[in-house]
Amino acid sequence: MFVKTLSFAALAAASIASAADLPTISAVGSKFFFSNGTQYYIKGVAYQLTDQDPLIDKKQCTLDANMMADLGANTIRVYHVDPTANHDDCMAAFANVGIYLFLDLDTFDTQFDQALPYWNQTQLSAFEAVLDAFHGYSNLAGVFVANEAMTMLNGSDTAPFVKAAIRDVKSYRQSKKYRNIPVGYSGADIPTLRPMLQNYLACGSNAADAADFFSLNVYEWCGKSSFDVSGYKQLVANATGLQIPIFISETGCRIPKPRTFDDQGSILGPDMENTWSGAIVYEWIEEANDYGLISYGPTVDPTSNTAALDGYPRSGTPSPVSPDYSNLKSHWATLHPTGVSLSAYSAQAATLTPIACPSMTPNGWAVNPTASLPSLGQTLDLAATSTGGLGGGKPSSTAKQGAAAAMKPASVLRGGNEVAGMGISLICVMLGFLFWL
Ligand SMILES: *[C@@H]1O[C@H](CO)[C@@H](O)[C@H](O)[C@H]1NC(C)=O
Ligand SMILES: *[C@@H]1O[C@H](CO)[C@@H](O)[C@H](O)[C@H]1NC(C)=O
Ligand SMILES: *[C@@H]1O[C@H](CO)[C@@H](O)[C@H](O)[C@H]1NC(C)=O
Ligand SMILES: *[C@@H]1O[C@H](CO)[C@@H](O)[C@H](O)[C@H]1NC(C)=O
């Protein structure tokens, strides 16, 4: 009797401490599903309060998670975490309100370098450490091996290295017998590279080498626009036939103000719900780039309050940025795509064949569709790129790695936490517009 009481108490304590166990997410064919068979559409918010790790402060996560539930979000995206920290409380805070996480595996030190791309054991070990730290959370929806690794028209030589990373992270996931946590990529919206990159990461007869999903940072729908005018129509055209899920990993033009988020009606409605799996809005916190949905209070003098970094408070009680927050909330309140059930879809998913590997295009996509992927430890052979793609590929030499370190622009690109990336996206939209003209 006594023993029974004890074990009951222990059980109760354990269930209080552990997070709500949400149905897990998997990629099946070109869609995401909850493990209960319902299709998963992303209503997400980018969440990176500091350059470090926003998932270690229970109180802050709880405040934010509860407010995101009010907004109607079911997903966050986090760009950097510290795999040695404990994330139990924050992951529980989000799970308790039904919120899933898409997580970037790379950090400033391990991200791809488009000036001279390489993929090596230092990066892989760092990515593995993040997967080890997060795989056990039922609300981990998926991981990105990179964010905007290619931002220039001549950057496509980086793509094979990104795909090699996807291959190796998936192989690690299998070797550790983790569940099939979707592994994918988040790309910059460069119209002349975008469909080729998307198809390249998905193509090939060996599914173990292919991305489990593709996603895109899109800033095309600004102010009053429409499905036809914004460019979203092309997004759908280019996703047709893709055998893996695709979604928008950042969206939300901020000029003109206020942000109306009218694109949500297309993304989560009849225009796109059959090909796309939703979107993540950039971003939760109001900071210098002025994309915030909430703020933690007025700006302060950054020299007297270092926790505020650039003067924007990074913790506290969130208060809505008006009317942007309520504009998004009203859209999400009316948008409930149901898609298909897994049982109705799985037979069709099994018949899908991989999309063709894209051929090279003049002054654009420079990856040889038949070249094999780089091996771990390989650096781009610049001498071979004039003939396209990887050529024979050589193992990296110390000299090349030194050059890569010296040329590294990537930390700058990502260092402003998307400020620079955003500028590039805007430039790309303008280039796309010229191209369209
Ligand atoms: C499956 O789980 C999701 C997320 O919790 C929920 O929205 C959906 O209603 C569930 N579907 C079924 C059939 O229970
Ligand atoms: C790619 O283009 C940029 C700017 O347009 C240039 O600075 C860079 O050297 C080019 N890289 C290669 C490998 O050609
Ligand atoms: C992408 O869509 C555009 C516009 O519909 C089309 O011109 C282009 O051929 C498509 N590219 C690919 C690779 O599907
Ligand atoms: C991977 O490349 C980086 C940058 O060149 C270097 O710092 C690191 O030591 C390399 N790791 C290995 C295992 O070679």
C-alpha cells in the first residue's frame, strides 16, 4: 500500500515536470502531418530575442508562449541555440500551448561560407550536438542545416555542400535511431536561383541524400498586393511537382506600414494550401530592423542597459505592436486549412517520384546535375568551377581553409540577425522585378 502510494506520487510528480506530449511532425510526400494523421500547416513566428539562445529562460518563454497562443501561432523559428544549455522548461512552455519549433542547426561559427564553401567535421559535430539536445522534444518540428547560405547570383556552388550537410545530418539521425525529424534548408528568395536550388536539394533517386523539406524567406508581398501581382503565383508554379513539403520560413514585408499580412489569406487558403505548408512571420521582437510584432517596452540607453543590446529591451512582458499584431491575429483567426488526412494521402505519396535535378543555366545555376555530392572535409575546388559544379573535387587543403577564413563574409551577413539578409532579399526582389519586366 505504502509502496503504491509512493509510486503514484512519483508518477504524478514526473508528469507535472514533463512537457505536454504533442503529436510529432513528419514529412510525408509533399506535406507535413501530425502523428495523429491531421495535416500540419505552419502559422509561425521567428523568435530570437538575443544573439545567443532564446530557449533557456522559463519565465520569458512562458510569457511569450502565452501571448503567441493569443496571436494564434502554432510554430516558432529559432536561429541560434546553445546545445549545452537546458531547454526543458522553454520547450515545455511552448508545448503547453501547442507550439512547435523549427530550429537552425548552425551558428555564426559553423554556417556555410559562400565565398569558398566547405563542409567539414567541425560543422557536422556542432549540428549533431544541437540535434542531440533537441531530438527528444515532441514539439521539435524540423531543423534547417542553413539559412540563406547563398545570397548572390554566383553563389550556387554552395548548394552541393548544403546538400552534403543534409545527407550527413540525416545519416546521423538514423544512426542514433532518432525519429524522422525533418531536415531541410531555408533559402533566400533569388528568382534566378530559387527553383533550381529547391529542385536540386530534393532531386535524385537516393532519398537519404535529399532534403526532407525546402523553405524560402519571401518578402514579395508588400502593402496592397495580390496572389497574381506579388509573385506568389510563381512560387506555386515552381513548387508544383516537388515531392517534399515547402513553406515560407520568413515573410512579412514591413513597408508600407502598417503591416496587413494579407498574404496569409493566400498562403493558408485555396491559392496555396495544396502546394505550400504555411509560413513563419518575421519576427516576434521589435528591434532596430522594425519587424516586431511585440515590444518589451520603450528603447533605453544601451550603454546603461547592456541586456538591451542595441537599446531594445529583450525581455519582459510582451505588448503588441499596433495594429500589426492584431492584423495578423485577425487573419489567422479566420484561416484554418484542413488539407488531407494522412490515411487519404499516403497511397498517393508513395507514388511520387523525385523531381528532376536541374540543368545548368547561363550566368545562374552552376551545379552539374550529375556530379556526386562533396564528401565530409571537402572544400570547393575553385579551379573546377569554371567548368561548372564541383568538377573532380579535392579534399580541403590547409591553404584553402585559411583562405576561406580570411574571406568569410557570412558572419556579417547573418550577424545583424537578418538585417543584412533582409536587405539582400529586398535587392533580390528588385532584381526579380527587373527580370520580370
Ligand atoms: C492532431 O493534433 C493536432 C495538434 O495537436 C490537432 O490540431 C488536431 O486536431 C489533431 N487531430 C486529430 C484527428 O485528433
Ligand atoms: C560573386 O559575385 C560577387 C559580387 O557580384 C563578387 O564579389 C565575387 O567575387 C563573386 N564570386 C565568385 C566566386 O566569382
Ligand atoms: C518557375 O516559374 C516561372 C514562372 O512561372 C517559370 O518561367 C519557370 O520556368 C519556372 N522554373 C522552374 C525551374 O520550374
Ligand atoms: C573546418 O573548417 C573550419 C574553417 O576553415 C576550420 O576552422 C576547422 O578547423 C575545420 N575543421 C576540420 C575538422 O578540419
